[in-house]
Amino acid sequence: AGSVAAQESPWLVRARAVYVDMHNVDNTSAGLNLTVDSKTIPELDVTYFFNKNVAAELILTVPQKQHVYAGSADQGTFKHLPPTLTVQYHFTDLAGYKPYVGAGLNYTQITAEKIGAVTLSDKSIGGALQAGVDIPLTKQVSLNIDVKKVYIKTHVYSSGTDVGILKLDPVLFGVGIGYRF
């Protein structure tokens, strides 16, 4: 088993479909009742294994367009790009599946705002937590199920004045395919 593990590549790439469930909390002094829509997005991640248990994962997607609501009224949209880097621990001694947990940082860049009378800050840096499992289908291909909690917040400005914070803090539910080189 040791010689097989030594020959295994340290690189793993996954493609996932991810449902982003926004957990909106509007902490603005103006009581704007802002929310951002939930949606399904594509995700790609690249994982590098330092050893059989410890890995780093870079989680990527394309810029996402989100709708902003005040109550039920659509106020407009913004785009965001949320790359996330986590360090993971993989439990490798279990037969038939390989669970993992991870923690790291998310950097979200917010652009292309078209949101009526308010604007948003252009970036957010926050923590990220994840848990998942890889279920081997072949020696190199696996089915992946993953859940992440990402902490994203943005300052809200009205007429140039900071009126508070909108916390998005989504939970991401993903399923996809992994390929170990």
C-alpha cells in the first residue's frame, strides 16, 4: 500500500454544480430590508496534497450575477468573484469513501453594481469552512459531495454614507466529479 500511495499524484481537480443558499442578514441603519438571491453555479477546484491526509484546495468559479431585493422589490444586480482557499484534512483509512474537513479564507470582489439608490463595498474577506466526501468510482475518478459555509459581508452606502452591513454568509451545497492525476 505504501508504494501505491507514493506513486499517487498530489493533484486532484473537481468540477461541481453548487447551490448557493444565501443567509442574508441586513444590519443597515436605514432598515432597507436587503436580500440577495440564491442560485446554482458552476465550480472548479484544484487540490494539492502535501501528504496523504493534508491538502490545500483553491475553489474557483466565474463571476456571478446576483439580484438584490428590498423586501420583494428587485433593486438591481451586482457581480462578484469569490475565490476561496482552504486547508483540508482527509480521512484516508476508511474503505469505500474518503471524507474531509477544511477551513480557510474567502476573498470576494464585487463589481458591476446596478442597485438603485445604494452601492456596495468592492470587496469582502472572510472565513470559510467545509466538509465533504470523495467516493471512488475508479482509481482516478471519484464522486464528490461537499458543503461549505462562506462568510461574506459588504458595506452598504446610500448617497455616499455608510449605512451598515449586509451579510450574505452563504451555505454552498455541491456535487461533482473529481479526477486524481
